[in-house]
Amino acid sequence: MFVKVILLELLMATSITVKGQVTIPKKIRDALKLSAGDGIDFAVNRDGQVVVLKTGARPPRQRDRFDAARGKADVRWRTDALMALLRGAD
């Protein structure tokens, strides 16, 4: 199965992966000024043509309550010592 995209009278084709993903051709990305993380919307017009629209950049990931603590631990546990502490003495 192929998806056909028309831009400035150029026909570009790309294939769909088994996951339903497609690569947007470089000329399309350039025309829409798309970069990694940008959002896009797909619509089907009355003629059955697929329209791709830029929606803007993906919102930044919100920090969770553990972000401040990540990578801050200064205790260097050996695996066997940590497992003994967590499991208790036999």
C-alpha cells in the first residue's frame, strides 16, 4: 500500500509500515517547516484527498515529582548488599 502526496505538482510516494507509520518526505517536511517533535493533523477533504497540517510543537514534558531526585543518590550500593537489606537476614 502506498500513500501519495502532491506538492507543487510533484508526486511523492512512501510505503506504510506494519505499524501504520509513514515517513513524511523531506520536501513536505521542508514546505511545512516541520521538525522533530512538531505535531501534525491529518484530514480527508470532500474529494477524498488527505491533507497534512502542522499543529505546532509538542508541548514540553511535564516534570514529575521524581525528576528533582533523579541522579542525585550518592550511596553506592553493591547489588548483594542492597538485596540483603531489602530481603532481610535469612
